[in-house]
Amino acid sequence: MSKTILVVDDSPSIRQVVGIALRGAGYQVVEACDGLEALDKLKAQKANLIISDVNMPRMDGISLVKQIKANPNTKFTPILMLTTESEEAKKAEGKAAGAKAWLVKPFQPAVLLSAVSKLA
């Protein structure tokens, strides 16, 4: 059975590019446009990995990571941040919240898939 990855990004084009790369590698993909939608999707379906942007409306990625890690049902789900944020302070904040990896946009699909294979 293929692993399910939740992709959370407010940009439809980023969700599409990430989704194409992941589906091409055999993963099932569920998409959400922000942190609140992601939390709703996680209530209905378990994810093996979450890939999230940092800057999103309604609920940002760091807040999403904190919510996921606070929930007993999802606290062990690995999270990869995929974002334009490259500042060490932001990375440290993400890591402190519970993110396992940080990938900066623009990204190469091969680099993304390599990170995903280590985490999922």
C-alpha cells in the first residue's frame, strides 16, 4: 500500500508541482490550502508525512506543526517544511515546534523526493 502525504500550501501551483512529483514516485497525495484545512483533513485521513509551507493565511505552518505535535493521533507524524523562508531563526522556530526537515523554494523535485523517502 502506498504512503499518504498531506501537502499544505496556499499556492495551487506549488501544490500541483509537489503533487505531480509525489504521485510520480508512487505516493498518494492529499492537499490542503492552509493549516486549518490541513487539520480538518487529518481528522478524516491519516498521513505518513506532512509537507507544509510556512506563510499561509488563516493558520501558518509553524502554528500547524504545533497543533499536529500537540495531538496524540498525529504527534509522531513527520513534517517537512517547504517554504521560501531561509532565515536560521525561522528554521530554528520550525525545528523547535517539531518539524523534521526544511526545504527552501524553489526546489528540485529530486531533492524533495530524496527528503520524502527519508521521512515517510
